[in-house]
Amino acid sequence: MASVDVTRIAGNIGALNSLNSLQQINNQLAIHQTRLATGKAINEAADDPAGLSMATTFDVRRQSMQTVLGAIGDAKNLLSTAEGGLSKIQDILVKMRGKALQAKGDTIGSTEVTSIGKQLSAYAAEIDAIASQTTWNSTSLIGTSGSAGAAPSALNFLTDTGGGTTSLTLSQGYGAYGSGTAGLGLLGSSPNQTTVDAGFTSTDLTGGTALTRIDAAINLVKSGISSIGSFSARLSFKEDAMNVAYTNTEAAYNRIMNANMAQEQVEASKYVILQQTATAMLAQANAAPQFLLSLFR
């Protein structure tokens, strides 16, 4: 700070020193007021270039994590839809097994056995309908369209911030028609759904063939539900780990970018007081050279 020489009034160095101090105080006050208004510790690159660079890195990472967390949540909902479809199919198969067991006994006549066969065929048609309707965003989950038999395509889910995916492949269609991976094999591959397929004949029912088909179908559905459940649990572990990483990343970003509001308020209050005192000192400094007038009286 320049030395004050009150006998040289043209420069008024004292007033200039007070003015410089007032300007610096005003600048600092403006910074703290801006931080209080925005909640941000860094409002422009000049505030902290290195800090802004680090914060941008954390910001990119945390937003990527938010995207992945959303994708995992959607994936779990998709899997719940597939599981719901398979669970309903399993319920129908359990009922079908009960009817098939009933048909094997001699306590019912041939007419009743025929009726059971038609009922089982109708149940099978409903299974096929459920497999066709179990979709997500037009993607078939447990069977292709049409006869809903062939295995669906692999399902790919976003699971990391680098764009990597994790795939689930059921390798099995869960429609009623077709055999092997093309369906549950309950009825023939070309059923007549208009007149109710005659795949469950009285001979199949009394001889136990129908029961064997149904048991095999139940095992396939149980395996599918197990695969979906295991994959869903895996996604839950990924989601938990991602949530922890996101919280830590958010904390790091918050420490750099966001203002400590209590501290900023303290600083702002301090500079408001200094602004008032500096203004008063500037007024005094401007009035100080007037004592020289007494020399000319």
C-alpha cells in the first residue's frame, strides 16, 4: 500500500488506498453473495480451474452412474414381467397336471376323459397366448410371435458406465406348441387353434403320455424362472455396488463444486461490515487534505 503524504493533495493517496480496499472488499463480497445465490463454490473457471476440471470428471461419472442405475431398474422390471408370464404359465401347468392325473383313474368315464382332453387343449392355447403377450417394448421375452414357441433373442442390459452389457439367454421358448427349444411340447407344432387342437387324446390321458408331457413342461418353466431369478439377483448386487459408488462420487463432486452455505454467510456478513467501514474511511480520506486550508488563512 502506498505511503500517504497529506501535504501533496493533488494525488490524494490516502483516498486511493481506501478506494482500492473498498473495491477489493466489494469484489470479495460479490463472490460470496454469488455463492450464496447459486449454492456453488465454483461459478466460473477463474474461481478454481483445477477444481472445475476435477468436478467435471466427477460430474460425467455420476451422471453415467445415474444412467446405468436407471437401466438396471428397467432391466429388473423387464425380468419381473418375464417372470410373471412364466409364473402364470406354471400355474396353468399345475392345474393341467391335476386334470391329467384325474383322467388316469377308472372313476371317470370316456366322455369325461374326452372333456378333460379338450380342457387341457384350451389351457395349452392360453399358455401360448401368455407367451405371445409377455413382451417389453415390442420385444418378446419368453417366446416368439405366432405360435410363441421359438426361443427369444438374447436380452442385453447396460450394467457399467463404459457401455458394457450383461446378457441373459433363456435358450428356450415357452409356448405350448413345438418341442425342444421351440416350445414346451404340450401339443403338436401345427395346432388347429380354431377348433381346439386334439393333441390331448383319450389314449394320451389314460396312458400317461399327457402327464409326461406336462411334467416335462413344468420342469422347463421352473428352470426358466430359476434363470430369471438368478439373473435378477445378480443385477441387484450390481445395483447395490453402483449405488455405493454413486454416493461416493456425488460426495466428491459436492465437496468441490457446492458451497458451504454457513461459511459463505459468515464471510458475506464480514465483508458487508468491512464495506461499510471502508466507505467511511474513504470519506475521511477525501476530507483529510482540507486541514491544509488553514495554512492560507
